Amino acid sequence: MTKFFLSLLLCCFSTSGAFANFILIPMDADVQKNHLKAYGITFLALSKQTKVSWLLNYRGGSFLLPDADWARKECQLRGVTYEVLTDNAANQILESISSPSQNMETVVLEKAPKVAVYSPKGNAPWDDAVTMVLTYAEIPFESIYDEEVLGDQLALYDWLHLHHEDFTGQYGKFYGSFRGAAWYIQEKQEAEALAAKLGFEKVSQEKLAVAKKIRDFVWNGGFMFAMCSATDSFDIALAAEGVDICEPMFDGDASEPNYQAKIAFSKTFAFTNFILERNPSTYEFSSIDMTNKRRIEKEVDYFTLMDFSAKWDPIPTMLCQNHTMLVKGFMGQTTSFDAENVKSDVLVLGKNESNNEARYIHGIRGKGFFTFYGGHDPEDYQHRVGDPKTELELHPNSPGYRLILNNILFPAAKKKEHKT
């Protein structure tokens, strides 16, 4: 990077054009007091039409923005550590990052993405890790569900998160343990009523239609993020299009004979060659999930983030920005993905090598991107139905939650052309 370009970059971030100061929001482990709210400050800057420089691999993936009274005030109010830099100091950092010998890169974030969370209307914020961290980080979002998706409202958004949904129409496979529970019966009735209202005979048919709309959203250039059961159930629904895989307690009639042989893996985003779980009482969708295959004690359950070239592979580098490469594992209905079932063109961003499981994966479909993250709550190791909510005030520096927020900022980076 030439000195001329560095000067031009600094001018882009300058509000006054002369003698500009800059605010550095450091993201290293020992300095930043609140990593999660730091993303909220960055998002707020973008909302104010202020460009932000994301310094990949520099001090944990720090942020550089023009100095302003509002920025200092918000950092102080939210407990976010910041440093004020002179024009010259900022220039030295950018010059160091540009060196070919450094595995670092500067990515300019230009515009705050419009964020949607696909979630049932009655869900509390703590039912979903993404909703919870967005609320804590003070990043605005809108909740949408089936009516909005089928009404083509996805076009209003840049980034979509899928709540822990079951797109197969099997009601989360909770039948074995909770079929007599009042909440299960009510949710099943509500899902059936919504499907009928929208013109479908079965919930599975309605959820497939939703999944296909979301698929098209990605193919047309959208960014989609999903956790836990929304990952594998989404792919299973796409692969089972036109095939009845639901047993009578779910949709009123028998499943198709030999339905496993009719699964079309070519239609999925991330997974292939998986075996569906036929037992309706088993709390599992398919062989994709590693929950029942794992033999890892909680104390040693970690996964490693992959190390990418910031200059040549800025996208995976952005998604892996953190103050540690070792992240605590956490469980969910879909805890992690069997590496044998991950498609060859899908990039593994985080994995547990000893168990051959992928925890965090990313891919390109059409003009858009998707990221799947296994597990339910990065700071609740084995979240169960009815467990109390996680208090993020106790986990302001959570590496697991940082991965979610990396995905929020990803669409703000200038998009480059890519091949499918």
C-alpha cells in the first residue's frame, strides 16, 4: 500500500479533512473491556454514514473510525475501551498492516446492513443467542416470520438470521419427550393454524415454501446466518422437497416408503450424504449432527478457529476475527456438524480436529453467502428447555458470541464479485 493510498484512506475517514484524529477500538484480550458492545459502536458509526476501517488481525480485529464527540460519549456510556490517535499514528498503523510480511488487512465498512431475525412472534429475546447479543450490543433488528417471508419481505433486508427453527415440519423432534407438554401442544396447534391460513395443507409444506424463499434470498445476494437446528433442518427441508419424510404424529399420514433414497443432496447449501433419523421419538434430525456421537468432556470441549490469509482471504478472516483462536464448545439440538457430511465447497471456519467435527462453516450460493454455527448458546454449555436466560453482562468478552457479531458486520464490507 503506497503512502498516497494511505493518505487517501485516512481522508475518507476524516470528518474535518485536516489535522484529523481517529478513534481506535482495540479488540485484543487484555485491553478491551467489552468486546460485544464494541460491535454496537461500530454499527452505530455505520448508521451515521461514517465509514469504519476493520483492521483484520490487528490487535484482535480492531476498529478505526474518525474521532467525534458522539463516539467518545457512546464508548464511555457503553463501557467500551477506546484510544484516540493522531493522524500520524493512524497512518503508521495502516502502513504496518499493509506490509506484505504481515498477515493483516484493512477492510472498509461502508453501510450498516438492514438486519432481520426469523423468529416466532412470541419468542423472548433470550430464546435465541443472536437476538440476545444483538439486543445487548444495541444493534437494531426487525423480527419477521413466515407471513413476511412468504410475502416477499426478505427483499427489504441485507442480513437474515434463522432462529432455532425446524424447517422439516417435525416440530423440533420434541415428540419423544414433550408431546404431552402444554407448550408443545400449543406450538403445534399454532403452526398448523398458520400453515392453513397461508394456504397449505401441512406444516411441512409451508416450512418448505419458507425455506425456498430464504434460499432465493441468498442466491440473489443476501447474507444468511443460522445456528443450532436451523442449520441442518433447513438443508434437510430443501433436500426433501416433494418427499414426505414426516410420520403420522406430525402431519397425519405415513411417510413415503424408502424416502432416504429420494433425498436430493444437490439442493442443499452445506450438507451431503446424510442419513435421516426415522424414529419420531429420537431427538435428532440426521447424521449431520454430532451431539450423540461426541465423547468429549465439558472441561476440554473447545474448537479452534482457522487461520486464513487476511490479504488473500479477507472474507473468512473477517468471520474468524477474535481475541483468541480457541473457543469454548457449547451444545444444542444441533451441536456441530460431522465433517463427513459437509460439502467440499463449504469452508470450515472452526473445528474440533480430534472429533472430526465442524463447528462453524461458511459458503457461497449464487450471489450471496451463508454461515452455519453449531450449538444453542455460546455461554450456556448445555441449554435445556426451561433453563434461565444467559446474562450477557457477565460475558462481555465472549469469544463465542463475537463470531455471531462478525457475521453482522460482514455485509457492511464492500462486496466484490465472486464465482459460484
